[in-house]
Amino acid sequence: MKVFDRPLPLTASVTVATARRVLRQLSRDRGSVVLMLGIPCMLMVLLKLMFTHADETFARVGPQVFGIFPLIVMYLVASVSMLRERTSGTAERLLTLPVQRLDLILGYSLAFAFLALLQALSATVLAVWALGLDTRGPAYLLMTIAMLGALLGLALGLLVSAFARNEFHAVQFLPAGVLPQFLLCGLFLPRSQMHGTLEGLSQVMPMTYAVQAAGEVATHEGITGVFFRDAMIVLLCVVAVLGGSAATLKS
């Protein structure tokens, strides 16, 4: 077997270099930065205004959307960003170098994870200290759920970008892949009150566990067993989808 036929080793330096390049590109794309950091905060303000005279409803719904808003926003930005890499030929040129698909995916994940942290921090500070969102659990657990939701949106966006031919197609996947999760996650109706088929579908949708974990933060002090289980499920989904993204990335 020839040496060049063997898979190249995954190197941290390539991953970090990819992450830096992505962050530099995003820093020049102010629209995407505003979308990632500003839209979740704007939606939280809108939610507060909607329930100005219904504090109990805001206290119930507010924590749950931490598993939803970051996911949707990060999905849109990540899918379009990776699609631009492919359509511009950047991904193809990178893969002719000593760079594996997983290097590229992890580099993107590292860059967007940093932005997800900023997004989660800003949304949590705004909701808890500015808008008065009251949760029995500590605020850092709410921030954890927001970041996990953003990472899940990132993973789904990278996966979808492998099958989309243009940016419009990437956005078209949103109603099919994300909105059903939004409807069945338990935000509008407790899952136990849904039709049996719908409840079964909700059990295989990762957004369900992000919303459920956020609900635990709202109603329980500290880290509960349900919170830990649901957070681990979301994290495992992120890892699995990122693996699928690396496997389906087209050079």
C-alpha cells in the first residue's frame, strides 16, 4: 500500500487554522454576526413584550425558547456559510491539501462554538438580568442549553449544506428539518397530551430534549437527572450529526 493512500492524521493545527479563517471571514460579514448575536436577544425582548401582563407565562415559555431560537439562527448562518465554501470552490481547494473532511468540519465547529458562547452569554444576561426572567435553577444552566441548541443548529446546518445546491435550497430545508421539531418539542402543548404518533415522533427529535432540559432549569434547583440526561442526548446528537456532515461533505 502506498503511503499516500493512507488517511492523513487529524491535526489540531489544521482545525485551529480553519477556525481562525472562518472567524476572519465572519468578522467581515456584519450581517451574519448581527444575526447570530442580535436576533436571539431581539426575540427575547419581543417575547417579554408579548407577555408583559402574563408573568407566569413568560416564566414558563422564556426558558424553553433558549433551546429553540439559538438553534434556528445558527442553522441558517452555518448552512449558508458552508454552502458558500463549496460553491466558491474554497472547500474543494482545501481538500486537495493535507486536510481531511473532519478537519474542515471541526474547524467550522470550533469557530461557531465561540460565537455560540457569545450568543448564549448575551441572551442569558439580557433575559435574566434585564428582562427579569425568573428561573429556580442557576442562570449558567440556561446558558448551557442555549449553547447546546446553537451547536445543534450548527451541526444540522453543516449537514444540510452537503445536499443543498444553493443558498435558497439550504433555507428550504428549514421547514422540513427544523419547524416540525419546533411544533412537537412541547412548547405549545405538553407532549403527553399529543396524539400518540406525534408524541413518538417528538421523542426522536433533538430539539425536544433541549426544550425539556430548559424546562428543568425553570422548575428545579441545580442539575437534575433529567437535565443531565437531556443535555447529554443533545450533545450526542451534535456529535453524531457532525460526523454525518464530515462523511457527506462534497469535495
